[in-house]
Amino acid sequence: MKITFLGSGTSQGVPVIGCSCEVCQSLDYRDKRLRSSIRVEISGQSIIVDAGPDFRQQMLRENVQRLDAILFTHAHRDHTAGLDDVRAYNFMQGMDMPVFGSQKVLDQLRIEFAYAFDKDSYPGIPRLALNRIDEKVFDVNGVNILPLPVLHLNLPVLGFRFRNFSYITDANFIPEETFELLKGTEVLVLNALQQAPHVSHFNLKEALRMVSIIKPAKTYFTHISHKLGRHADTEKSLPDNVSLAYDGLEISLE
């Protein structure tokens, strides 16, 4: 199994438009963050988690030749806005794109991309096969995926577990039931937005506390804003088993 971080930034990305802070002006490539998304290559399948506004750029940068499914964590635009660009895969693969999300996510997609669901379809529109998921294990072409329910303030969000790899973004609360589902996770990806407290995201201190409870062998923080600090500086302050993710980072697991 290989995981590629397509994006590791928060909703505005880094650099932020018009910002002159030291992070946004940094020349370190690790401080250039597109909106959060990952690609999971597992059992011959190419699966994307979230397709935000940078989806097209991410697919081109990583030269993704095949896409078998898209999983959505929740319906915020920084996680869904790039869905129109699956048209390229519709054409190359000759199939509708399987999309997996909660009923709330699927309802929102039908609104945001209403033209894709018109009865009188227009040539070249994205072709989507919507699949409703809840909190039960679901299957994508033989790959079993376990949803990880968390809260983003009062909004239900789904993380996902692939074997011993778990991915959670846009959360500030993990229920006890989800801690149970996370047991045995070898590699954890978790959001750590900034240094100061935030109403709907874990800040760095809170994210580190979650790591101490879950106890994975390795953790990568994602969904990072410019308010977390420069990658190089923040990385030095972290425990040995915790790192900041960055765009293009690849990790491999058995």
C-alpha cells in the first residue's frame, strides 16, 4: 500500500492570497500546500480521498493515470470543488466515476454539480456513480474500508481506515467509539491546523494529545495553515514519531 499526499493545506491553502507572513513568503517547497487530499494505492486500486479545488493540479503533478474511486470525508468546498475534473477519467476509462460519501455529502454534490444529474445530459459533463456510505465497513473493488466518524465542530465527518493506515481530517473531536476503531493503527494522519485553539479543528497541542491516546507507530499532521509556522521550524518541535506531511510526500506500508 502506498499513500501520496496530494495536498496538506487548509481551506485557503498556503500561501494565503495577499499574505506576507514568513510562512507564505517561504521558499521551502514544504511550505507550499494545496488543499488536503490523499491517494491510496492498494490491491491494484487507485483511490482518492477528497477532490478539492486543486484536484486537477494534483492529478497532473502526480501523473495519476487511473482513478478507481473517490471517497469524500464531508461536503465542504475545499474537499469537493474539483469533482468536475473527473471527466478526463470518464473518457479514458470509459466508465462513470464511483463516488462514496454520506447521504449528506451526496445530497450536496447533487446541488453543487446539478448539471451532472440532469435527465437531458449535456455532452462532456462529469459522469458520477454515487454510493451512499454510513459508519459500516464498505467495499471498493475488493478493498475493505472502515469509516472513522469524527466531529468538525457540530458537523459529522468521516475519516477512513485502510488496513493499518488511518486518515482523519477536519476534526476537533473524536468519539470514544472511534478511538476503538483506531486501535492497532500503525500510521495515522490527523489534522493539526495551527498553534492557537480553533473552534472546529485540532490545534497542534490537541493533535499531539490525540496521538498520545491513539498511540500509532507514526503520525503525520495535515490540513495545515500558515498559522502553524514554517515547516522546518515546527518539525523540530515534534516528537520523533510525529512529522508534518507535505505535498508530494509518499509513504509505503505492508
